[in-house]
Amino acid sequence: MARSTKKAPTAQGGKRKKGPSKAAWKLMDRTATIAAGVIATQAATLVWRAATGRKPPTEDASRDPAMATREAVAWAVLAGASAGLIKVVLNRQAVSYWVRSTGELPPGVKRPKA
């Protein structure tokens, strides 16, 4: 007996609409967030080395009283700002790709009210 390749109709009697998957968007969003963290760490390290000529402070070194508070705060600001900036850029690119691919906003993303 041959199997039917047609999709089962919905309760309303119409055909099921195959739309973009919420799971696919979650995967894209989380991948962009993880990539942003990795890229931000590398970018902050490069900027720190270019500006100071030294390795960036580690978490343990930033607690050391011998390290200047100004240096520890400068590293924290640089690392945090680069992480936030890169996360925004990569997430916007992911949304843009989703919209180009599907023609609609990702699940859970709404346009701001004017």
C-alpha cells in the first residue's frame, strides 16, 4: 500500500501552512549571542593590547590591590561595551536575515509602537 505524500488538513479543513520555526529562530538567536561573546572578548583584547602594549587583566589580577583601580575599571568598561555593541550588531543581522528569508519578523520579535 502506497503512502500519501499530502499533508493532513487542519481542523478548519484547509491545508497546513508551513511557516518559519520558533526553534530555528531560537537557534539563530542563541548562536548570534554566543558568537558575540567570543568576538567581543577577542576584540577587547586586541584593543587593550594596542592601547597599552600589555595583556588585558584577568579576573584574578583585577582583584589584586597592586593593580590601579583606573586600569581595572577601564578594562571592565572596554570589555562590557564591546560585548554589548557586538551583540546588538549580530542580533540585528540575524533578524535582518530572518526577515529576508521568511518575509516576516522572527517569533517573539515585535515592531515598536510609534
